[in-house]
Amino acid sequence: MVASDQQRKFGQDKFDTLPRNCRTCEVLFACYGECPRNRFIETPDGEPGLNYLCAGYKRFFTHVNEQMKVMANLLREDRYADEVMGWYAEREQARFAGVGRNDPCPCGSGRKFKKCHGETRETARPDPTTATPNHPVERE
């Protein structure tokens, strides 16, 4: 089925109907215009066929680009992709090194460091009796 003429035509049509805006997009490699059924808004130039999720995809794929490249390189080196977590933790630690609690957060949020990236797990949890996936209720 994957190699059928009908499937090949669908794949080619999917590419051929991409707006010019998509063909020059820096994250085209990741979304490829996504599903054609979601291409019902216009590009900033007025060309039809832009995916209505485009802005979110662009923001997400741009945000994770560096980490994805690191994971790809790790896999090419026959290492585990989850090693990216150690790399990321070291990078974040270096990024916030020397920042005082009351200094502006280096992330650019405009908040004090202690109320942004300086929040600890304990201060970030509003109610210690409420479990969330990242913060299970601690038992004594």
C-alpha cells in the first residue's frame, strides 16, 4: 500500500500544494506542512493553504532544534539520546550561574530569578497534598 501509485500521488500532491511560505520555512523538515486537511488559512502574503497550526509548530520546532541536533549526534556516535538531559542540565546551570535571587531572570521573562527559573520544586508546588505527574505527593 505504501508503494502504491495512489500513495505516491498523495505524497507528491502534499508537497506540490505547499504555499511558497512553507517551502522556504526553516522548520519544513519537521512538519512538511502537516496534514493537508489542516491547511485552510492564508499565509501572510495571502496565499491559501497554510496549516492553521503553523505558528505553534514553528515555535515548538525552533525551541527544540538545538536539543534535537544534540540527540541526533549522540545517536550517530552510538550513544543514548537521553544523554541530552545531562548536556541540557549543564548548559542551564552555566546559564544561571552567579544570578542572585532578586536579579532579573536571564531568560528574559522580566520576573525576578527567584520567581522564574530560580524556583525550587518545593516553592513551585502550590499545594503539597495535590499530586501532579511531575510532583507526586510525598509520603512520610
